[in-house]
Amino acid sequence: MNKKSKLVLFFIVGLLVINFSLPVEAASFSDLGLGGEINGLIEADLDGDLMEELIVTTSLEGYVYVFKLKEKNEYVLADAKFIGSWVNQPRVGRLVKNRLPKLVAVNNLNQLIVLEFDGKELKLVGSSTPYEEEIKRIAIGDLNGDNLDEVVIGFEQSLLVLELTPDGFVAVCEEERYDQVIIDILINQGNIIVAFSEELLFLSLEDGALERVELSDGFLYQEEPILSVSKSIKWGDIFPAEELLTRGEGIALISLAYKLQPQINGNYFTDLPANFYLAGLINAAYEKGLVSGYPDGRIRPDRPLSRQEYLVILCRAAGIEPSNLVGDLPYSDWDSCGDWAKSYLRAAWDKGIIDGKDVLLRPQAQISWGEANNWLLKTLKKQ
């Protein structure tokens, strides 16, 4: 699995740790004379200059604002467009071949609106007819591999897939209806992921119809109610159990499980830039005392995470104190454990997180998603 696929696990993290601050002279919307309350926020390259713009939508007064990065951490307003009494759910996709990406959002008339930004001006270039049923969610992504994105609308209990043509939005398949209420939708790797309150549904677009994608037994399971796609997959629902974790991923997974607040202001490690997608969660783990990094000031987030390192971090997060007991655990490779880790490994044994079912502990081996998920759920259940 490539790194892009793994990013789905931390989908919500990008919103939590977004590195954004307005200039001092534009510290708030009221200072700029702009109206409304923020209800949508994304980053995307709208004008093709390889620099992402910040897109903000508001309620009460339905504006779409586009901010451009002037200097590090400093955005300036490029343009704004009044859409209606409110506008929300901004999404960006490449809907037309050889053209700039389009910004799609929902307005107060229950329409999809389409905007384009050329670097200076934000233009309204189209809209759908109003839908009778309220649009609850929208997602954008390439479902058929043609390098053009489709738009998926989520109503209360149904899905509709659209494509943008010169004549406007056209349905590419029949509306799919379900017995359950749709909580959230997401497009990833060409599949639609639909979250209901107690399950995830994976769909692919095949020959003009949505087909269910069955997952193999090698995928992980989450034992919590699903509040959104992003919140449910953060435990690793759609990742093969044998996939291996990096140090950054393992630290972030534990930080999310223990609800640590991402810290975007710290600069604790020399190799962890503020725009690294897991920086906020890794910094939070440092502030909580879960990790300390290497003596040279690095954390090495892309390096493999060993099984013993993961167990030590997990014990610290759970408040499990190092064991004062001495002696070896019944593993034939106990001598290969680091002395710095043994007291925590004994404590994990005492709590039943690890046991003697396996002859080998393999402390130096890189941990997999399946192993990490298993130990994490064990630890959470014991608290």
C-alpha cells in the first residue's frame, strides 16, 4: 500500500493541524468587513500555480472566500463571492478536461454551485437545479479512472453520482437508496466509502452502476460507533493487517486513540516540519511525555516503528507505570529486548496486553497495523 492510501487513516488530522493564521491586520472576518460565520474550510490549488489556496465558506451571509499565501503562515484575501444566505461543504475537483479545478459547494437553495479561480478573480460558472431532498454530504473524486472527478451527493438515505458536462450536472447512475441514515461519505482510491451509524459500506462505479466492494478478512475492525468516515477509519478499518507502521503513524495512532489535542505551535524535533501531516499529533505525544525523540533532536517519523517501541509508547499513554519486578518474560528472544524497554514490557505482561501464546516477542521487528490495533484495543478495554 502506498503512502497516499495510508493518508486516509489520518483524513481528519489535516483539518485539525492545518497550519493557518491570517495576517495581523486581518486577524478576523470582522476586521476585514466580511460577514458570516465559518462553516467550511479546505486547502487546494485552484489556479494551477502549484500553491494551495485557503477556501472558506460562511453561513448567515453566504460567501466563499479565497485566501492566497503571501508568506509563511500569512494569508491575504484574494477574492470573495456572495452565493446566497448561506453556503457550505466546499470541495475541489478536476471536473472538466484541460481546465482549472472547480470549486463545488452547496447553497441555501439546495443547489450545487460551481466556481473557478484564475488567481485573481473567483467566478461563478454554473449550478445545478435545486434538489427536492436536502443535500447532507458531498464528496469529489475520480471513480472510473479517466482523470476527471465525479461528484457524489449524500442525501438522508440515498446517494447520487454526477458528472459535469457542458449541459450541467448529469447523473451517471441511478440513485442508490438505503434503509439506514448516511452519516458521512468519502472517496478514496476510486471507491466511495459510506458511513452508517454502525457500519461502513464500500462502493465502486462499474458500468454505470454502484457495486458493493467486499473486504477480505485481513482488514481490521473498529469497536466504536461511527460518527464520520474519517473518525471511523482512523482506527484502521480499511488497512490490511499486515501493513507496517512508521514511527510517525504509530505515535499518531496512539495520540488519536487517547484524544490528545494536536499541537501546531511546538517545534520539538529538527526533522519534523510544521506542515508534516502528522506533526500536530506527534508534538502532542511529546508534550504528554509519550515520546522524547533521539539525542540528536530528531524523531525520524518515516522510520520503521518496532514492536517494543510501540508497547512502551502505548503503556505511557495508558498511564501504565514501568514494572519494578525483575526477571525474564517467557520469550525465547527476551535477551534481544532493549534494557530501556524491559520494565514497560513486564508491565504490559502484568496487564495482559501481551501474553505467552507466542514463543517469540520479536521486539526489534517492525510492528504491523494488525498488531498495533490488537494491542491498542486490549489496552483500551482494560481501562
